[in-house]
Amino acid sequence: MSFWKHFAKFHTWVYRKSGGRVMGEVGLGRKILLLNTRGRKSGVLRTSPLVYMPDGERFVVYGSNGGQETPPAWFLNLQAGAVAEVEVGTQRHAVTSHVADGAEAERLLPLAHAYNPHWAGYQQRCQRRIPLVVLTPACTA
């Protein structure tokens, strides 16, 4: 198992134990959520700690995979129609997801790059178009 997979498991454990008070943000006000999806092939529950940008009631995440050319597994799981849930602090929300495009992407992308400059850097290093994924709580979908 890679360092990052071990770190994600540790991060998830600490986040849940502390209700998001520890490891719930990465500085400069950028917050972390836990995204839970089922593996598209395995059916196994997967949890990914992700930086998110709030957009009203919605959560915007970046499918960067650290700027790699391959998308992250959680994104592929969402594309395959996986039911998803986010944990923000001690709150859990069933969510629907879609990739921002058109006018929505034009509005969100500059905000997202200003919110987390790392996201802009990932796109500069990568040839694929990195998706902005909008997670909407199911009760407000």
C-alpha cells in the first residue's frame, strides 16, 4: 500500500475521532470533507479525505489526483453512478454529484483556483481537463 493510501486511512481515522476538529482543514481556511463511495468494481466502501470549497449548501471538490494524468478512483466511482456520502465534521450528508460545465464551470473555476491555488497548479501540470465536481446534499438536490 502506498504512503498516500496509508496517510488517507490515518487522516480519516483522526478526522472521525475528532469530529473534524483535527485534520479538518489544511490552512488558509481550506476545509476537508470525507467522501464515501463504493468501489465501482469491488463494491467496497472507500473513504477519501478531500479539500472542498463550499458553494452555498453544496461542496465543490477537484478531481485532480494530485495533478496526475489519471483521475482519482473516487471520481471514477462517482462517474459509475456510485451512491455517495460526505462527512463534514460530525455531519453526514447523502449527496448527488455532477461535473460543473458551461456557465457553472465558468463561475466556479476562478473561485476554486483562488480558494485553493494548488488546484490551478495541478491543472497547469496536467494535460487532461481536471473536473470540478459538485456534491449536492440529496435533500436539496
